[in-house]
Amino acid sequence: MDFEEVKGESPEINKRKNRLTLIALFVLFIFPVALAYLAYFNGWFAAASKNHGELLVEQDVLDIEDFTFVREDGTTITGKEFETIYWWVMPIDPARCDVECLDLNLYMLNQTYVGLGKESSRLNPLLVVPNGADVDNKQFPMAFSEFSNSGVKALPETRSGLGKDLEANYIYLVDPLGNIFMRYKLVDDREKAPKTSKDMREDLKRLLKFSRLG
């Protein structure tokens, strides 16, 4: 990164100021997310505060830019849009999650979102369905993508280098660096929905304490 040198000051002073600027940018924007991310992977939380979602091990962490998401209006969601805020991404395969299943999980996710209160502004939800799918959804933003037998099909060249598809019928948590690092199973029983919703809120609120981004 190049910074404009201050006239009248020596190269050494300008170099020192540039270094301090880089450190400040790291502390303000990258370090909080990295800290939250490392906190989960290294088990810094107390035993009584274990996460409820399935934490993906490091070698299985995909990048949101491994996939393409196209809005209903035909525009593509860019990587930069994802990498500014936390996201819930829910890829649904209608062949394995019927209308009743979808409605239940959209309702559950909406209740979770509302229950976050003012913290809800720090993340975006996104429903993802196969190209051409006819899905009745009025609750959340929706996008289309190419699906394989397992889920959202990865691009030929992936940012994560893993080349893995994103398994369908889970709710994924994506951090502001684009890492898909935690997931939750869809609920299949209305009686289970309140507990799953509560668990998701607890995880996210705990995570947001470690991060000023989003």
C-alpha cells in the first residue's frame, strides 16, 4: 500500500508514519474478525459457553467467493458485498426440502433475526436455490446458483483452493472475511424451532462481542 509522503519530512519519518497507518488499519478492521475467528477455532470460550452450531474444522472452511450467487433481478452478488458484514446463507434443494420444510426454516430464521434486536443490522440473511427453481419466499433476499447433487456447485477455480461444493439444506454462518465457518442443520419439527433459534442467537451474540466488524 502506498501513502502520500508529507513534504518537508524525511523519508525515514514518512516510512514510520506509513507503517503506523498499516498497523492502525489492521487493528481496526482485520484484527477483530481474526480474533473472533481464532477464538472459535482455539476453544477460548469457557466450557459452559460452547457454540451450538457445527464448527467447521480449518481444512473444511470454504470461502464465499468459491460460489456464484445471482439475485432475482439478474445481478451477481460480488465478493465485496459479502466481505463487509456477517451473513447467514441458506442453500435449499427443493427436492430434499419441500414447501413445509422451507416455510418452517424461513420462519425460524426470521424469528432468530428479529430476536437479535439492534444486532440484526450486523448481518444479512440470504436464501439460495437452484437456477430456475420456483420458490415462494417473501421473507428474505433470495439468490440463484448452480447446484450439484450435494449442493451449491463450486467454481472451477476456488479462492479457498478446496474445490468443494456447499452442501445444501444447512444454514451457514459467514464472517466478514468471507469464511464459511459454522453451520446449523435445518429443523424438521416445529417444536424444535424455538431451541434452535435460541442457540443461533447465543452463538452470534457471543461471536459479535469479539468483532467490531459487521
